[in-house]
Amino acid sequence: MRRLIGDFLLPKATAIALWAWVVFNLALVGWVGIQSLKESREVALNPFALPQRPRWENFSSAWQAAEFSAAALNSVLLTVIGSVLIVAVAAPAAYVLARSNRRMAGPTINYFAIGLSIPLQTILVPIVVIKLSVYTFMEDWVTGWWDNRITLLVFQVALSVPFSVFVLTGYMRSLPHEIEEAAEIDGAGPLRSFVQVIMPVARPGLTTVFVLSVMGLWNETLLALLIAPLPEERNLPAALLGLYSSMQYSSDWGGMFAGIVILIYPMIVLYIWLGRRIVEGMTAGISR
């Protein structure tokens, strides 16, 4: 009986639970999209009904009320530049750790793994202190000005590197050594081998880290609120919180849901488009 439960019933129950969770989340995403096309009265009285007339103007009102233009530009710049920097820093570090025969390589990888377990909330006070110190130092002694978005970018990259190095190290280990030996025979040095041989071969892993970094930086809220609190420095999640504060008094719930759609739907589309590549990159180091 126990063997029957372990070999048949438990996997089936797990699969059913996972599919139920997937269906629930998909239904929730669709429900939010439907609410974004309704009037506030329809949202309150008929939350599960289709809109009587799609109100596409909810998106324009949400965009203007939350000043999403500047916030969207900030989010795009921080996300793209930050993701590129994360890959640029993590890729060579992961390659060296994956190919190194030194005794410190293994413990160093463990340190990166330990970095994943540190909650952001435990280091918020040091982050704020460093942010204020950097702002004062740069403004008073170096450039005469400073933008908190630069500080936010640096912290986002620094906090994302451990996960990226951990993922890429496993992927780099799965790559055969023969490709580097062939490059050495052709006269390529270590740097040239890494740039012209390893990087193209490791594209699935790099794509995975890049996309996951894009999704993480796009949704970053807590750091943005602490480091870049000014209206002109806000990203989209911070602007959405400001929209919620204003919409709850005006009761424009259709506009509120439209703001949520503007924030989350691009990442959903991105994951649907590149989801298979993300899974392949995450599992390549295990399956090979």
C-alpha cells in the first residue's frame, strides 16, 4: 500500500496540485485584465462579469495619473543596463570558478550560494546608510551632483550577481573542455577563447540569466522606494504604488487595474516567449 502511494498516488497528486496552481494564476491574470477594461461601478458590482463596454481609456488615465512616462523610462534603462552588467560580471566569474582547479573555487561557489539566502530586509539599514554616504560624498567632493538612480543600479547589480554566478557556474561546468583545447591549438589565448568560443556556446545559459535579471529588476520595488524616492527617480512598481494611493480616494478601480496590467503583462509576455529557453538554461548544468 505504501509503495502504491509512493509510486503512483503521490506523483499524481503533486501534478494535480501544480496544475491547479497554474490554472489559478492564469485565471487571476485574466481577471485582472478584464477588470482593467471596466468602469469602477462595474468592478464593484460585477467583479466576475465581462465589461459591458471595454474602456480602453483606463490605460491612458492610469498612465497620466501615475506619470508612467518617466517611470517607464527609468524602468527600461535600469532593467536593460542592469541586466547587461549582471551578465558581463557574472559570466567571466562563473567561467573562472567552473574551470579552476584551485581549492578555493569550491568554497567561493558556496559563498555565492550563501548570498542567495540573505534576506534583503536584513541589510536595508546598511543600504540606506551607504546610499546617503555616497550621495553626500559625490555631491560635496567629486562631481557636485549625484543621481540616486545610479546608486540603485549599483545595488541591483550587486545583489543579483550571486544568483547569476551560481546558475552560470553550473552551466559552464557542463560545457566540454575539448572546445577550449581546440581553440588553444588554433592559437587562441584564454581571453579570446572565452569571448569567441565559450560565450557563443554558453548562449542558452546567458539568455536565462539575462531574462531572469530583466524580470527581477523590472519588478524591483523595495530598493527603489528606499534609494530613489523622488518622483522623477521612481520606476514603474513605485509609480504603481503612488497610483494606488491616489486611485483609492478617487475610486477609479478600472484605472488601478490598468496600471497593474501595464506593469505585469510585459513580463508575462516575455516569459511566454522565452520560457522554454529559461528552463533549458536552468537545467542544462544538471542534465548534461
